[in-house]
Amino acid sequence: MVKYLFMRQSLIKKQNKVKELIELKEKSLFYVLIDLNKFPTGVLNNLRREIKKSGGLLKIYKKSLLLKSGLLDEDFKSSSPFGVIFVFKDDNKILSLINKIQKDKNIGSYIFGYFKNNKYSNEFWKMIGDLPSKEALMIKLNYILKSLILRLILALKSPLGNFLKILTLKSSKAN
């Protein structure tokens, strides 16, 4: 009887975790699976804090729960531990952070990820993480537009100035 009660409680906990995973999947803009093999605990805890600050969530679940929740395909083969990063903000700060850890410590490689129910490879997520942030791109765009407007003004100023000089000379000669 006691054994049955513990099994029942365990089953209920697993069902709740599957529901939580499905809710996180639906709320997130995208999610990525990363390899946690040889990941030191201190680095993992710091990564969790940084991801949370940047508008995401790092969760570690067993493969069976991820299969039941639909985050993994049945044909997924991996013996190493992995984590799921759910991203709720439209930004690549979290992916940049993962890329930095990969370069510095040679750990935490991407397995794959999903964006709008489409599966993308590890190379795709690495490439997205290497892109500059949205703020940096906006600053560059602003600079380019300002310089283009300045060039246009300077390009139009010279011919218009010369045209006005010619008109002034002609009007002074006519008088």
C-alpha cells in the first residue's frame, strides 16, 4: 500500500512536470537544447542566473519527460545530460552568452532548437548567437541613415549653390 502511494505521488509529480514543460514551450519565443556534459556546477549556476536576467529560463529534465512533453523526437539519441533554454524575449543575448561559454571553456554545445514549431540545427543557433544584439544593429542603422542624409544634403547643396550663383550673376548683369 505504501509502495503504491509513493508510485502514485511520483507519477503525479511527473505529470505536473510534463504540464510545466508544455506551458513553457507555448510561452517561449524559442527554445534550445544544449549539451551539459562536463559542465562545472559553478558555471551552470552562473549561466542560470545570466539567462534569467536576460529573459530566459534554463531547465534540466530527464529525457523521458522531454519525450512525453513533445520537446524531443522519439529518434533522439544522446547519452549525455542536456538542458533546455526557454527564451521569452526577442533577443539573442542568451545565445551570445552560450557562444561565449563554448569559446572560452569548450563546453555547452547546442544540440538543436525550435522556433515557431520549426526545428533548426546547432549551426543555426550558433550563427544567431554570433549576430550583434538588436541595440547594436539599431545604432549602426541609425548611423548609416544619418550619414546618407548628410551625404545627400552635401551632394544637393553644391549644385543648388552653383545654380543660385549663376542666377545671381545673370540677374546682376541684367540690371
